[in-house]
Amino acid sequence: MKSLKLISSAIAMLICFVSMAQERTISGIVSDETKQPLPGVNIFNQTAKTSAATNFDGQYSIQAKKGDLLVFTFIGYDSQRQYVQDSNIINIKMRASQQTLNEVVVVGYGRSNSEYEDRSYARAEKRKEKREASKALQGKAAGIQVSNNIAYVAAPSQNFQMPRESVSISPKNEPIYIVDGVPAKANQIARINPNDIDNVSVLKDKNATSVYGSKASNGVVVISTKNELYKNLSEKELDKKLNIIPIPAQPTQEDYDAFVENAFESPKTAPLSTFSIDVDNASYTNIRRFLNNGQQVPKDAVRVEEMVNFFKYTYPQPKNEHPFSINTEVSDSPWNSNNKILKIGLQGKNIPTENLPASNLVFLIDVSGSMSDMNKLPLLKQSLKILVNELRSKDKVAIVVYAGAAGMVLPPTSGDEKKTIIDALDKLQSGGSTAGGAGIELAYKTATENFIKGGNNRVILATDGDFNVGSSSNSDMEKLIEEKRKTGVFLTCLGYGMGNYKDSKMEILADKGNGNYAYIDNIQEANRFLGKEFKGSMFAIAKDVKIQIEFNPKQVQSYRLIGYENRKLRPEDFKNDAIDAGELGSNHTVTALYEIIPTGVKSDYLIAQPDDLKYTKTETNSNNYTNELATIKFRYKKPDGEKSIEMVQTIENKSIAINKSSDDMKFSSAVAWFGLKLRDSKLIADKSSEAIVKLAKQGNSNDGEGYKAEFIRLVETSKQYN
């Protein structure tokens, strides 16, 4: 008998061991229908009764064995069920729920003598089976449309305040929102973690107006959280807790340089097209801010090349002594069917972090009164902390600030003294006027005094650009920064805020100061530009990079450069080493697009060319160069060099149909197309948002960060604003 018990025990242990051995880690990414990663999705192993959740990038991992059933649930989306098979990777695409608010049963408002007596909001009768909050919120009713919990609300609420005993006016067709007894706005409701929600109630008709008055004619959405997380908070406190940056309803005194888009030119009368590269992408993030806020995008805020260059493309690394590779492709124009698009792509060499030179950085921070808003100095300080975390012991940072005057708040400090640097940032407060010129003078003086030969010497200017003391006009800024450029110190401009944002000054400073320019609209953008792309943003591998292209008139009737209006150069500037041009960072990509009208094609965009000229007739060459579309030349200097190096490449006269072109060609063309539409270009025949989305989706690959999927969403939502 004893031996039988031992055998049974051994068998049980063996079964347990085998069962444990079968269990393994299942991981994957959960995304929505546009391939955007979804954070906060709940994954429940229905067999083993264990659970997990996705992180900010939509990634998850959970222990399971073959045959286990995984259930994926998320507010606003239908649940997905997936059995574990042989693969250890299970990626899930969530689909938006079609459930609507009309299906939520609501019981009228009433006061209770219980512990909740003092609460001025309604409670629905508990159902026997508690429904997910997502089913209550998903869909449309009385103006609310919630697609997920990341603030993608159809019509953002205008700012309003509602005292405990009264109700102010709600926007047209939008209900009143109450969370834990606190009046809330649509964008606040959308940011609440669905896992924190205890109960959702909807009051309609008399049940709403009897409590909240006629202002509640569109209904009231009442949410209570499990631990009353938001009870007794003011509107600003609620914004802060939900990490929401308040925004004005409309831009007020923002400043953008006006420019006219490039026209078509003939290679017979304008044989050379010359321009400086542009790695800036501030225009795209600024446009994103407008669209996310439901605002009209100012025409002159749209710089098409900066939109295209926000995205990264899959160009190969250079294989020779030059710091970048050159890649060209010709395909059909998606907006003018008879035309062609020439894409020129540069890929900067990826320098390993350990081989990067030491950095001498000066943070030049605007602490004037205009920087008090949450999306200015507070966001700025959090942004620079991301950069500080990238620094090494051989790097050093100084902090210069300016308001009515300029001053140094931190002398050059080693990058491994992160606490000291962060403490100095935390102490900064806003107030006073804006002496930007004085700040620039002191920052460059500090950088020059601590100059590292062969190192990365750079001033990082963080401001809303609203200079109003001393040298402050655009021409003053241009003269000042051109003088400072001679020191060999590079410049990075970080733009913050809205309402009085001065984009024109920021662009001038970056363009004329051996610099780059980014607009930081949220902490995620700060993390991208100053964290994930730190090397490309902060370490130049080539400067004064110029491009000059000569089109073959045998193949090209007319051409135009798309974007780069503020970066065009005269033909003679190409070989003039005194002329400034753009810098290229480690692993950076730069893309330029030309639209071409081939020979023999009839076009409304052609400029009539006189055919009876005596002295400017083009002599016929015995060599027709029939296999060449164009010849392209590049000139660049090493970061510490003064003499340019030239590269030459011929572009073959070979076009690929757009449906067979590379994903890079499709996506970059879609982005340019959208930019031209936002600028209301008179040179595009097709302005269909649906067509732009279709092309962008065809080119959406290598989108691990979700930026391309976000672009597609912006195009889809922009139809109601533009």
C-alpha cells in the first residue's frame, strides 16, 4: 500500500512537471485597424485564470500553454478570442465596437440617504451582469464619439466650467460629462483609464434636465471610478492628473513666413535646380497639433519637405568613404496622372554611440512670462530631462536662461551628474519680458569658451520664439545667428506652445545657424526627437549639404521641386563654400521630390516657351543621352571642415508604375500630396483625401513606432477641418 502511494505521488508530480513544462511565454502586439498600437488592452487567460495588459507600445506577454484561450478586451473595441497554438507570438488587431449609448439602460436620478447622499450625480441601477465600460461609451449619441481611450474624440469640447450647483453651456450636440461628481470635458473623459472605471450611467430627456436643467438637453454621461480618483478636483487639477495640456480654441498671434509654392520650370531656360537639404520636421508636428485640436491649418504653416522628412525611409547605409548614400526612384505622379515623380533619398551613416564625439551643450531656455502655459515651460523641462538621460560622462551641459535679461543658472556640468542638471531644470520658473538676443549672445559665448575641438558643440534653444526685447525682428535674428555660425557651434531649435507661437523666427534661426528645428507638441514627440533619435538630432556627420540637378531636356519638358521653397539656392551658390546649407545627422534620412512633365505630354501646367529666339536656341548634340533623365550633384563639408566635397550621379530614364514602386515612394508621395492639399495647391488635379489615404496605406511598412498609422488617421480626420 505504501509503495502504491509513492507511485501515485510520483505520477502526480510527473503530471505537474509535464504541465509546467508545456507552459510558455506568449507575447505580441495589439493594434487597432490602422495598425496603431493600443496601450492598456487587457489579456485574460481564460483557461489558467491569469491576466496581463499591453504597455505604451501595445506589447504584452503572458504565460500560457497550447490550447489555452486568450481573451483580449479594450474599451470601445469588440473582444477578441485567440487559442494558443504552436507559435509563441500572437499579434491581435482590435476592431471598433458598434455598440451605442442607446443600448444603455438608465434609471432616473434620485438622492440617497446612504453614504453617497452629498453627490450631485446620478447612478444607474446595477445590472445582474456588469457590462464593460467600453460598451457604454462606444458609438455616437448626443454628440459623443469615443473610438478608444487615447483622446481620439470626434469633436473636442470647448473650455467650460461648471460649479457644483449649476451647469454652464455645453457645446452644440454634446452631452454634459460628470466624473466622480466633477464636471469634465470630452477630452478628459477619453483619457480615463478604462480599468479605473466602476460604473457608467447615461441620463437622457427628463432624467437629465430635471437635475441639470435645460443645458442638459443633450444628455448627461456620468462616470464613477473605483476609488473616486477624481473627486473634488478642479478643472485644472483634473487636466494635470490626466496629463492633458490645455489649449486655446483658436490660434491667435502665431507668426508664419508667407511663401509661394514652386512653379514648373523648363530645363531649357532654367537648366539647373539647386537647393539646400532640410532635415527639419517642425512643420509636420505643428500641423498635427492643429488637426488634433480640430483647427484649420494655416496655409503658410505647411512646409511640404518637413512633412515628408518627419518619416524615416529604408534607404541603404553608405558603402564608401562618403557619409551618406544616394538613392533615386522614378514613378507616376498620384495627383497628376500624366506626370512623373522623381524621389531623391539620402541616408546618413549610422555612427555607433560609443564612437560619437564628446558633446559641449548649452541649454538656452526661455523663462519669460509667455512661457507659463503647461505646454511651454513645464513641457520644456520634461523634454530636456529626456535628453539629459542620453548624456555620458564625457559630455557636459550648461544652462543659460533669458527673460528680461540673460543669465547662467548652471555652469558646464558633466553628463554623469544628472541629478544636478535635472535639479537646475526643476527650479526654473517663468516671468518677465523676452530678451532672446541677449540669451543667444550668452549661450554662444558659453559654448565657445568650452569648445571641444572635434567634438559636438551645440546650443539648444527652447522657446515659443516670442522675442520682444533688444534684437528681436526677423532680420535682427538672421544677422545675429549668421555671425554666431562662424564660431563652429551648431544650433538646435525646440519650439513650444501655441497662440503666440513664432514659427518664422524659429525657422530663420535654424536655417541660418547650422541648425535643425523641431516643434514639440507633446512629451511623446520630445521622446522621439530627443531620445529615440538623439544621435540624428544632436550629432552632425555632414554640414552645408547642397543638391544640384540638371534635367535632360530630351526627356523632360518641365519640372518643379516640391517644397524646399525657403531652401532654394542660386546655381552659382552650389560651388560657393561661403554659402550656408543644411546639416545631416547620424542615421538621418532626407527625401526630396520633383514632379516632372515628360516630353510629348500635354499639360495645363506648362509655361509656353518661345520658339523664335535667335540667341538662346539649344544646339543639337549628337549624343542625345536617351538613357539619362538627369544628372545630380551633391556637395558637403565634414562637420569641422571648410572645403566642400563633391559627388556626382546619373539618374536613369526609367519609370516604375506607382503600384509597383517601393513603399518609400508610395508613402512619401502620399505625405507630399496631403501637404499640397493643405496648402490648397493649384498644381494638383486630384485632392481626394480617400485617394491619399489609400496610397499611404499601400506604402505603410516598417512602422514600428506607429507614426505612419497616425498620419493616415490625421488625413482621415482632416476632412472635416479643411
